[in-house]
Amino acid sequence: VLAAILTLWKGGASGVLLIVKNYTGDRLNFGIALEQARSQGVQVDMVIVGDDCAFVQPSKAGRRG
């Protein structure tokens, strides 16, 4: 994630917006990358969105968000 943020920044982006699903692992990993990028001077923000993907069959995993 950090490599992608830095690639955009070095490519001339005026800032980077991370759109992240409301899942603990995603929030953690994207949040760490965001902090690392900010420490390097990158203008980056993060938006958390809901995940409405669910399986119909009860034996499958349900919603994550």
C-alpha cells in the first residue's frame, strides 16, 4: 500500500485518497501505510466505507463491514 501511495505522489499527484472497506485488517494496514506516507511528507487521507457484500448461504462468510 505504501509503495502505491508513494508511486502516485512521485508521479505528480497533489494528494492521495485511500478508500478502505470497514474491515479491521484493511483499516490497520492502510492506516499504517497512511502514517508512513505522511511521515515522508505525502498529503494522504483515508475514507472508511461500509461493505455490503454478503453470501446467501449460511455456510459462507457473512458481511465484513
